[in-house]
Amino acid sequence: MQIEPLGEDALLLRLGNVIDPATNRRVHALAARIVAAAPPWLREVVPAYASLAVFVEGTDGDAEALADARDWLLAQVDAPASTAASPDATREAAIIDVPVCYAPEYAPDLNALVAHAGLSRDAAIERHAGGDYRVAMIGFAPGFPYLIGLDPALAMPRLSTPRTRVPAGSVAIGGAQTGIYPRGSPGGWHVIGRTPLTLFNAGTIPPALLLPGQRVRFRAIDAEAFRQWPRAAA
């Protein structure tokens, strides 16, 4: 593992350099351990696929304070495996159910996925909805979950020309990842469905529906169920 400065008030812990479920679980386990210990200087912990940003309170660019935090973090990394916190300890073991409508009006790129994967439409939907996913990280936009666990047969390159607007709730595939657009925005992933759930609401605590380390399962619903789904108040 490598630790390096990230600006004047944070440290970046690199646990690997690939998108790998085992490495990502180590990231979340370490994040849980740090949060559970809650040293007084800790401001925020932000996990990614293979790295962890740790923000330090009150350093004001003090190199000595950052060095002390670095030494403490190294001790957490080197602690015996038996003391490692599990990501399930903070995110619980419950699976978050996410309904998805794969009907054509909500899935403009599903036919392209079907052709790319050499599967029938029903088989592609079954494989996508049947995956066991985990939120590897939140990024790109507030509340956007990068989900690890996509069936390799469904992986496909991003769009050669990104869309100027992707509707909120769009479920999409980019490379070996699947994710959900929390609000309308530009995007270059292949949209294969849409969920009626609200992924990000600044008025709730926490504001994001899905959090790093959580397990997710998609559940296929039809267009009528999507239209009738109760929407959160604006």
C-alpha cells in the first residue's frame, strides 16, 4: 500500500491499481476500521475502487500533523487481519432492492447490448437483473453509484459520442461497470433501463440512497409499474 498527500489536508491510500472486487472489499474494510476508531482529527473518509481518501481536520497545511495522521493510518493498515472491520458492519448485510424498467422507452441502448453480447433481450435483462452488485464508490455526480459485479458478458465500451442529457434514474453500462444516473445530466454510458427511485435528495440524511459498500440487486418491473411507482416529494 502507498500513502501520498492529497492537497494540504488529506491523504490518499492506494491499495491497488485495478477494478477488482477483493481490492474494493479491502478498501471498504479499511474505511470502516478508520471510521470506527474515529480519531479526533478525522473529518471524512471517501472510498474509491482501489484507494481511500482520508481528510484531516485542522491541519492548515501542517506537515507534522499530516505525518502523525499518516503514521496512525499505516498502523491501521498493518493491524492483524482478525481486527479488520467488515464493510457489512457499517452498511449491514441487507441487500438494497432497486426496481428497474427495461421497456424500450426507458432502455434506448438495450438492443445494442443484446447485439454486442449475442444474447436475446430477455436473457440480457435476466443477467443484468440477476447480478449481485456492491457499491464500489460514489462519483461523477452526487449519488451516482459505481456498481461492481456486472456479468462479464454484458460489459461493453462507452458510447463513442456521449449524450448531452441522460434522464434521472437511468440504469446504464460503461465498460465492466453498471451504474445509475441520479439526475438528468450528460453521459456516455449505454442506457438499458430506468429506476423510479430517487437516488439523491439533498433534503434527506444521508442525501444519497446508495452508499459505498452496500449490496444492490436489480428487480425487473414493467412499464405500468414504473409509471405507477410513488415518487418522492420534490
